[in-house]
Amino acid sequence: MADAVAEQIAALKDEDWAIREEAAMILGRLRDPRAVVPLVSVLRDGDRAVRDAATGALLAIGEPAVMTLGACLADPVLTVQELASSVLAAIADVRVLGPLIKALKSPDWIVRMHAAKALGLIHDAGAVVSLVPLLQDKVKAVREETSTALAAIGEAALSSLLEALTHTEWLVRLHAVEALGKTRSPDAVDPLLSVLVNDRDRAVREDAVRALGQIGDVRAIEFLVTAMNTAGLRPLAVEALGKIGDRSAVPVLIAVIERVGDPDAARSMEGCGDQWDEEILTMGAAVRALGVIRDEAAIPSLLKTLRYTVTRAEAAEALTRFGNAVIAPLLAMLAHESDDNIVYHVKETLARVGWRAGRV
């Protein structure tokens, strides 16, 4: 084995890029720590295939490569920083916490993105102060990874995220809201409700609705029902009610789907056209939400929505979640239905809940 490793290390310097690539791949399979430094040197190779093979090999070697890769985060060649950070984003070792925090200030957004991801996996509270400024990074991917990282760090990041809800820059507030939703912390509910009611930016309010749905706290129900009266928030609020899954929301959700077919319910969304109007999106969300909550009081209304093209497929899917409870009403509907498409969905739903013709 030792001879094989030495042979492939030597091959990393071959003039033929294909041989260098193969050597890197073999070293990845051998996983010998002695290959770490030679493989790191190949991160500067002029051929992308060779660099990719070396990156994969270092990832396969894993923990023994961590410290050497950490040093690469300060390499003057940005490509080396990018490749090293991409491996560390997967290995995520606390021993390189310091270099990763420094990498958050890299001029290369790819390095910043990978460093944020790695810090989220490490879960060290010491990274919070350095991560928060990246909530306003100019690159969306960096902002999103930072939001996810802060959420992953959890309780230690909570106070910083709550403070960010009042930041003057809307992007900071937006990604702070996203992170708080990912934390699923009950302590975030009241501050998010305040954002929903008071924030001046619609995108932030929309994300507050999503975040409240992710957290799933019943304290949000009353506010989400109120938010249903606001154009643009209506479908999101209904979806959030479904995620919370509390039966107290069922009457409101039934009222939404009972409007199917009502001409007064068609309010076009700007730039989207009638077929994607807000009310149709809201009805679809309500149907899905009722399927998640599975309160049998919703079955008659869901059966009605089978009659409308815009809600038929989602209604059929929702009804399958009720199991045997829908068999009798679906059979009664089937006995008097003449529309072939409705018949198809009814039979498909019956089959999915376990009913077979001729079976009692």
C-alpha cells in the first residue's frame, strides 16, 4: 500500500493531465494521510478536472486534511481558497474555527458562502458576531447560507437575530426572519408577530408568515387569519395555518375552499393573469392545509372541490390522507357522477385509501 501511495503521489506531477487526474482519484480511494499535502498542491493545477479530482480526494481523506485545508483559506490564490473551503464546508471541524471566521471576510463570495456553511455545521457560538454582518452580503447565496448557519447555531444566535429584526436594511431583516423560522424557537414567535404587523417591507412580512408556519406555534393563528385579509399574504397565511396544523383553523380554511366557483372570488394578481389569480392559489393552499390537519369536518367541502378543475388534483390528494373515512362519501359521489375526469380522480383516491371493487 505504501508503494502504491508513493507512486500516485509522484504521478500528480506528470505532464499528462489525465494521469494527474487519475492519480488524484486513486489517492482518494486509498485515503492515506500522506497524500494530503501533495493533493493540496494540486489545487493550483491548471486543469479543472485535476483540481476537481484533488478536491474529491481530500474530501474522501477527511479529518487528516482539515488543518492543511484550514491554512489554505489564507492562500493568495482565490481558487485554492474556494476549493479548500468547499471541502471544509462538508468536513466542518472546530479546529479550523478561526480560519473559517476570517474567511467570512474573503473578497471571494464562494469562499464566504462555504465558510458560513461550515460554521453552521460546527455550531460554535463564537461565530455568531462574525456571521451576522453577512445577512446583508451582496450575494444572495451567501446571505442564505448565513441565515441557515445562524439558525443551526440556535439559542446562542437568537439574541443577535432578534436584534437584526429592527435593522435599517431590509435584507438583514429578511434573512433574520428566515433564520428565526429555521430555529423553530418559541421565543421568536412574538417578535415575528410584531414584524408581521409592523414591518414596512412586504417581502419581510411575507417571510414572517412563512417563518411562523415553520415554528408552528398556535399563538400565530389569530394573526395569520387576520393576514389573510391582506393582498399578497393570503395564500402564504393559509399555507402557514396548514403547517401549524391546529384544528381551530379548520372553519377558516373551509370557508376559503367553499368559495370555489364563486365569480366574486376571482381577483387577478398583477402580471400573472386570471389562471394564477391569488384566490386560486389560496384555495389550493387551503385544500392542502385541510389534508394536513385531517379534521373529518372538512371532508364534505373537500368533496365539493373535486368538481372544480383548479382544485381537483389537490383535493384528491388531500382526501387520501383521511383513509377509510372518505370511502363511503366517495362511493356515494361515484354512483351519481358522469364527468369522466372526476370519476377518474374519485376512483384513484378510493384505490389509494385501500378500497377495491367487490371488497366489503
